[in-house]
Amino acid sequence: MSNTLHVPSRNTGLLTQRCDPYGAESRIQLMGGMFPESMNGPHHWFCPNNADARYRMVCTGGRYGHAVANDGGSFKPYVCDGGHKGQIMALCKEHVAEIGRRQAGFCPACGFARHIPEVRSVLERIDWLQQQLQYHDPFDFIGQLKIQHAIEAEGHKMTEFYEQGITHRCPLVLREVS
């Protein structure tokens, strides 16, 4: 018979990690993984709080295509079943409130719709133009303006996709996961 006393631990084993809203403690995933880690900027921020629970952003879906066509008729609505899921994030209560308030209004998978070739083509052109602008001669103001105007023109195409119901802005909800 042993003389050691077994004392139960207070640790439930559920969650012992730091709050990780933007991937500083794990892998960086920009816009829910829509953009590669190589596009991450040089400044990294982290939350010093312990996580209270694990959450995931989930697309709610909905009915879209409310725009009116030039002939006065409306576009056929697009029905999004939703269900797109983001990565699981360990979050503190403060970040649950902040993300639910500020960043839950837009599902990247629905808004960028990279699975549609026309949309993907425009997004790739915007990415390419932004890279050109980043490495362009800083004293060539006319050249910079031309690139900025081209980026703006491509942005207008994205707006047209939205107005036609090709892309849409499904809201996200932050759901706790086990």
C-alpha cells in the first residue's frame, strides 16, 4: 500500500491556451484562408488574455440579388445555403464581442467567390496590380496613378458582380465549438 495521497487536479483539460484571434499563436490565415500567409504584413499583434472558449465563424447564407437591371426588371435572386466555416479560434470574451460586432458582416467565401472564373480573374488582376504598385518607382507619380486607376476599375467590376448577385455578402455568426 502506498503512502501517497492522490489529489485531483483543478485543470479540466478543456482550454489552457492564449486567446488567438488573428493567428499569432498558431497559423496566420488571412480572410479565413482566402489569401496566402505570404501576404501577411510585417507587424504581428497578439492578445495576452487566456482563451475562454473555442469559436468558429459560420456563414448564415440567405437570399441575394436585389439589384434592379437597366431595363427596370430585377435580377433573379441567388440563394446561398451558407455553411462556409472558418478555422477554429481560441478566444477571450473581449474578442468574442469584438469579432461578433466588427468582423461578422461578411463571408469571404461568398464575397470573393473564387470558384467563379470571372470573379477569380478580376481578383487575381487586383492582386497583380497591387504588387505592381508596391514595387513601382515611388517618383513615377503618373505611373502610380495609372495603376491605382486600374485597381479602382477592377474594384468596380467586383461591385458589378455584387449588384448582379454573382457575389454576395452573407453575414457570419461566431459559434462556440467543443
